[in-house]
Amino acid sequence: MVMRSEKLRPVGGVSETSVSSGSDESVSLRSSCFMLLSFCERRHLETSLTDCCLSFLSLSHTHTHSLSLSPEGFQTAEFPAASEWVQDQMMWLRTLLLLGLVGRLLDECSGHSSEDEDYYMQELLSREHYQHVSENGAAPTPATGKQPKTRSAASKPAGGSDSAPVKSGSKKSEKNKKAVKGSSGGDALISESSDCPPLGLETLKIDDFQLHASSMRHYGLGPHRGRLNIQGGLYEDDLFDGGWCAGRNDPLQWFEVDARRLMKFTGVVTQGRSSLWSSDWVSSYKVLLSNDSHSWVTLKNGSRDLIFSANREKEIPVLNVFPKPVVARYIRINPRSWYASGGICMRVEIMGCPMPDPNNYYRRRNEVTTTDNLDFRHHSYKEMRQLMKVVNEMCPNITRIYNIGKSYNGQKLYAIEISDNPGEHELGEPEFRYTAGSHGNEVLGRELLLLLMQFMCQEYLSGNTRIRRLVDQTRIHLLPSINPDGYEKASEMGSELSGWSLGRWSQDGLDIHHNFPDLNSVLWEAEARKWVPRKFHNHHVPVPDWYRSTNATVAVETRALVSWMEKIPFVLGGNLQGGELVVTFPFDRTRSVTVLREATPTADDHVFRWLAFSYASTHRLMTHASRRVCHTDDFAKEDGTINGASWHTAAGSMNDFSYLHTNCFELSMYVGCDKFPHETELPEEWENNRESLLVFMEQVHRGIKGVVRDVQGKGIANAIIAVEGINHDIRTASDGDYWRLLNPGEYRVMVRAEGFSVSSKVCTVGYDIGASRCDFVLGRSNLSRIKEIMQKYNKQPISTRQRLRQRRLLDT
């Protein structure tokens, strides 16, 4: 069945008073143009505008009484006299001809407007962007979409026709001109579309009220769910399904986007429905456009409707680029065929550029702009390395570049250190780290860290007191790309075609973020056997021997991270991820193996909650009560934070390993709904996260800090710092210094070390940023002194068991 589209008419309701101009003359000219174009269109004149103008004047002179004005334009009617307004417009046209100003009128009607003229009125009057729809239903012309190679075979679509085979490709083309060949012997279509960013269905710039559809299966599959890469819930047919699905499977269905302003549309990206249980996707579709949502024009190739080939499976995105950019406000996607065993379901992104807005009429509310002079673009591995080098050359006194190891493909994992004395650990100065890119396709975190290092260098040089204090008092490490191999896979396809998972894993197929040893089960088993704390420590849980073996299934990137985390005494860390807007904190694994979601707090749960809230509350969107959920969970109800195991259980996470094996408190920041945003979104994403990134770094100075020394003043390494009431201890670094993150309050702190007596004192933590000083001096224990004397004279102390045996022998 072929849908018939109405002819595009002048948008109803456009009147002389709706046009803003600088003079009455300009208003009259535009009114005359409107009347003239309406006259030509109503009579289907195929002549030039000049001939039409002359015909209009001739007709108006001889048949004045046969013209009248209606809201839809000029129509012939039987009225005894023309309205006063029509007579005024005719007088204007006659005057223009007599004064030789027809050329100016033609310029006005053709879109050559003056600077003070309303641009959007010109677009409504212009017919260059539209093609009239043939009423006789000409044969459609297929167009082929861009889709990466897939193993799944193309399925025969429903709807009575076979869809054209989809052209496979391995790269997202971003050239201004590309050939899109039809699959049924049609002529090649030369695309003249320019590079336009996505409208923002995935990033939520397009809100739910801008999305409409002909029908929906149920609310959870409504048009508000038809966003590219949106993920469905674990359960079928709930309120958060993975796409828009039509209520009926027929060619009359459509999905509509209202851009709320004139856009130059250049293409459409589609996916099928995200579901663990169903397979639904659209295999071909038409595109229709409108300025008023009532009169629609189908995108054509000459006289034939364009039918774009779409998806062959539900996850891999397919881009279809229009032969020419099309200017309109509304765009509809009309599915023509779909997977035979499924139904009409889609996830969509629209590519388009906003038209110039000289009067700033359509400026988006609360539009975010940045004043920071940073490199807002996506960086390849080589470009990333070069940018880090530029930052190092700009700020050589506070930066140092080093690498922690190599990826599976041999790419070095570069990090940059920012400190007043780079290259060395300073006594009493805490170590902080940000990491990103453990999932290679989550690109936003990678770019945010590259922006952060530029920002801190520039602000330090400009004398920003906040940044200078942070740099002088903290040793900061930024590791922007843990998984450069995965990033290359995702970046090869581009921001809109990489999908949800391409490049997520390492080259050898491992999830780096969840590739650490599962120390949770080791600790919990020891607690169940009541070994803690006498036989088993509640901290610095050792890594199992099997994990360190060469045959273990451990990514080389993970091994490099483990060595890095063990080498540097980090206090606080954050790993930036994407696809959501939430901050998660340990534990990430539930105690019950059979439970998928269950709150599993650590002994420092109150501290972790504060750390998570410090980031989420200063983010522009995370705690916004009115913001739309990214996928299925409304984390704004939890202040933008959640315990990792309450969200979904995962063993061997970087956060749990860091907490149980080192002193470092690690959290995960999911910094955006879109894992791989278009580079035009980077300035706004930077503004969303900049303050949060700085505030979270400052939290490393919350709690207590100090140095544990012996009576000679020498620092004691590996001393245990225990806080009464908190069943998790930390240890001193090699120089005897320590940092213990705590919320404001009074705490009794006990310090013990092998060969030294136990010492304790009450330490107070204030509300202001700045860790409270709490030093300890430990004296040698009596037993250690005896051992020292006996060793000095080559005699070994008699153990208690040996003494008991000797007594038993004497008694017998």
C-alpha cells in the first residue's frame, strides 16, 4: 500500500502582522510576495516568477471582483468587490512595476532578504526546498543505507515486498558528497548533504513532547522511547521498553520529530528494538517533511518516492544520507517493510543543522555555552598523545607524562601527572586519580579528561587560586584511555554508528572494568568463618596466586592497572564511564549469588555516599528533578547516586578491588546518556561536568591525615590505621604518611605496627575542606626489644610453646 502525500501549501495562519520588519515598506513587500506566490500556486502556473507577476497584475486589473483572500491563500470566488486589503496589495504591485522595482520584488520573493527581515518567513515562502508530490503514485526509488558488516542474514520483510539489500561498510563516511546507489537498477543518487550533527534524541536535547507517532503498542513502547541506543529493561512490556513500536503493522504508521525550528535535515539513523526477548526492526522506510505538521511532502528522487533500506538486525545502527539537504520543521519516518517475525519498532536519530536565526527567536532555553578556550573535538590515539605533549610543554613545571603499560595491540597507556613537584611523592600530599575509557566506546570520559588537563594548565598559568591550591596540595594523575584498542573500533564507525557495545571490550574480548580479582568473596568467606580480624585483615586483601599466573584470563590492560594501583598510594579515585547519569559506589557485587540487585554497603558507606553526592550534586543534570531518565532507572530520586550492587551485581569491579586491596576509595561516574556524543556536544558536556570534576578532586582533602613515626622520628611504613566503629582499616605509605577519608565528626583512631606498641587518640574532622592533622609516635614494644637484644647476641628468644614443652618434660 502506498501512502499519498498532500501537496505542500503555504503554512496556514501566516499573516502580515506575524512578520517582523524594520519598515512598513518591507511589510508591504512581503505581503505582496505572499499574495503573488499563493496566486501562482493555486493556478499551478509552471512559468517563471516574472511571468507570474505580470499575469497576476493583468488579472487583478481586469478581474478585481473575482479575487478574495482566505486563510489558505487566494482563491477565485464570486464576490461583488475585493477587500480593501487586496486592493492595497494590487496597488503596491502596480506601483512597483511603474517605478521599475520588479527586480527588487523578485529578489524579495526569491529569498534575498535584507538583514532586518525575518528569515523564517522567507523559508516559508520559498519553494526551492520542496518537491511537489505526484498524485498518481509513481514507482518508488530505493536508496541504500550505511550499515556495518554483520553476521546475521537479511530477513525478508513483511508488508508484501522484499527490502533492498543493505550496503555494508566499515566506516562512517563524513564526506560532503557521496554516492548512494539504488538496489533495483535505479539511477545513482549523488548526496550533496553537508556534515550536520544529530538533533539530540539520544542526548535528550529533543524532549518527549517533540516526539509523536501514528500509534503505539503500549506506553512503554511509545514515541518517547524511540531514541537511538535507548536500552530496554530486563522485563518485557514494562514502562521502559527499548524503542517505539507501532500499534499495528501496516504501511500507514509513522514516527515524527518536531524540531521546533527550521532545520536542514541531512539524514536518518535507525535501529531496531532493544529487547532480550523480542526481535523487531524496520527494513525500509520513506521520509516525509512538513512545515506545519498537516501538509507533508515525501522525499523523492525525481518523480519517484525514495525508499531507504534500513536495518537487518536490531542493534547495529544504519545511516541513510539524503541526496540533498531538506529544510523543514517536522520530519516523519514512514516504515514500508519490517522483519517478518517481528513488528514495526524503531530507535531513531535525525541528522540536521539549525537554520540561521538572526533574530535569535528560536534560541533554546537554558542553552549552555562555554568560555573556556579548549580543544573541543574527538582525538585519535595519536592526537591524544600530541595533545598531552602540548599540555606538558605549556606547563612543564607542573606536569609529567608517563605510561603504565601497553594495550593488547601494543599501544602505550599514557597518563599525565599534575603536581607542583611532578615525578615524586611528597610527604603528606595525597594522591588522586581519574581514569576513563575502560570501555573503549564510552568516549565522553576520555575527552573530559583531555579537557580537564588543558583547563588546569591554563588556569594555573592564569593564576586561578583554586586551581593553584589544588595543584600545590595534591598529586593528580589523569589516565584518559585505558582501552585504546576498543576506542579505535568505536571511532572507526563514528559517534552515531558505533552502537551500544562496539569497542566496549578489550582486543581479547574482556571487560576491563570487571576483570579484577573477586576479593569480595574472599573477604566474606573469612568473615563467615570469623577469621576477621585475628587471622584475616579487613583490608589489603591479597590477590590470589592464580590471578597473577600467565594462564589467567586477565587483560594486559588490567594487569597494568593493578601494578599502577599497587605502586602509588592513591587515596581517592574516579573512573569516568558513559551511557547513564549517575555516580555508583561500592560494593558492586551482592553478597547473595542468586540476587541480581541488592544493597551491599561497605564499612565506609556513609563516606562513599558523601563522595558520590559531592559529584552528582554539582553536576548540571544528575540531580535535576525534571530531567528525563536516560534508559530505565530514575536515579534523580536517589540524588543521582546509587550503590553499585543495588543497580546490578558485577563481580571483580575496579571499585571493589581498589577498596579491598588498596587504600583508595574508588567510584564510577556515568557522565552522560550518550556514550559517544557528537563533538558538537562536547562544550556543553564539559560545562555539565567541569565543576563536578573539580569538587570531587577536592574531596581527597576531607578526613584526617598525618605521619606515623618512631621515637627517632623515622616514618613507619605499613602501619595499620584503624577507626573505632568502622570495620575497614588502611595502611601508611613508605614514608609513614597516611590519609583516611572521613565525614565530619570525632573519631578514636588507633595505630599499630609490627614491633611497636599500640597508640590511639581522638581526632576531629571539621566541615571545611582540609584534612585534620593527626600524627602518631610509636614506641618499641617489649617483645620487639627482647627480640632485638637476642638477635644482637646471636641468641633466639624462647617461644611460649617451647617453654610449655620444657615444663612438661621437667614434670615427667
